Amino acid sequence: MNIKSNVLKSVFAAGLALTGVAAISLGTNGQADAATVGGTVTVDYIDGQSIATWSNYENAKVTGSAKDGSSWTVLKTAKDLSGHKWYKIGAGQWILAKYTHDAAASSNTTNSTASSANNYSYKSNVASNTQSYSYSNNSNASSYANYGSSSNASSYSNTSSNYSNSYSSAANTSSSASSTTSSSSASSSESAAKAWIANKESGGSYTASNGNYYGKYQLSRSLLGGNTSAAAQEAAADSYVASRYGSWTAAKSFWEANGWY
């Protein structure tokens, strides 16, 4: 028994298993099929893995590999005696057709699906102003009518992405403006309540003293920790109110009901 020959056969069999090419009976009189010559095919196997390339479609040996997702121009096609179809993609490089798909056909299917998904219509009623909007991705054209403003009507061309971006931008701007207004209003109310309390407590003086209470907000000296600077008083007052009332407006409401805070 030739031990070296058996070892080579075992390695070759392992190579077939790893590359995903099944052991088949290769014929000797395959006929060329010119229908797909010049077209492009894409390897469709396991993600990130490869199929083997062969020296021929008959009496072949492994010459390399073609990775899943890679695209190749078909130089020649053939069938072996078992009916398996093969594509020649280079010198000494044949691959089994069953591990590929037609790249052009796949692209057309994707475009058709995307085109169908992009057809839509839009209509809204705001007060007396009624708007209608329709869009077709196939023709990249839009129609727009505005009723309620001197029966004004117009038409124009647009794209879905431009419309989406404009609409999103307007929505985001509106949301941002609303948030900013709300924040500004809350801040203004807090500042007003804080100033109101300071006026009630000390007339706004950072040096006002009343026994154990000192400063603009008449805080206890222990709360000030010996630091009576204006900055320290502001920080201590904010901390005190936040922990006890949650906000200056709440503290003001308590002061109005009790005469202190």
C-alpha cells in the first residue's frame, strides 16, 4: 500500500469539505452554454467562507478559492456528466454554478422592491389650510396643492430623501424651539422666585444679619460653614432649596403660606 498516496487523498477530501464543494462525478464531454458568458455572478455560500476553484470541470484539482460575496465575470460555462453546471472565472479557475447567483438579476429584484416601497401619498388638514402631497419614486416627480390661501396651487419636482430631510429638519427645529422655550420659561420662573425670597429675607443684601442668620437669603451660619462670600451664599441657598423644596418656586409658595422658608 502506498502510504503517501493515501495521505494526499485524505488531505484532498478534507479540502473538499472545508470549501463546501461536494464530491461529484466529473464528465468528459460537457457542452459550452454561451447564454451567460460575459455576465456576472456572485458567490452565494456561507457568510465569510469560500468555495473552491478547480482546474477544470472534469478530472479537476483544487487551484484556489472564491470568497462568499465576491463577484466574477463568466468566461465560459459547461455541464459535467452529472448535470452540474460550471462557470469558468479565470485561467484554471472553475466554480460550481449552484454556489452562485446572477448579480444582475439580484440587483434588479432589489431595485424593484425598493421602488415599490417608495410610492406613497400624504395629506394633512391644519385649520383652514388643507394640503395634499403625492410622490412616486419611479418618475421622481411630486405634486402639491394648497387650498385655503387664494386657491393657490403649484407643482414641482422633488426626491424622497429631500422631502424626508426637510420634514425631519422642520420637526426637529420645532421640537428644539419648544424645548428651549420651556427651559427658558422655567429658568425665568426660578430666578424670579429666588429674587422674591431674597428681597423678603434681606432686601437683597449679602451682609444682612439677624442673630444666627446671615446674608442675602438669611441662612444659618452653620449652613454657610463660615464662608459668607456672595458666591458661597448663592451656592448654599441653591443647595438648601433643592434639598428641602425641590425648586425656588416651591420654596416661594411655602414662604407665602408660612412667612418663612
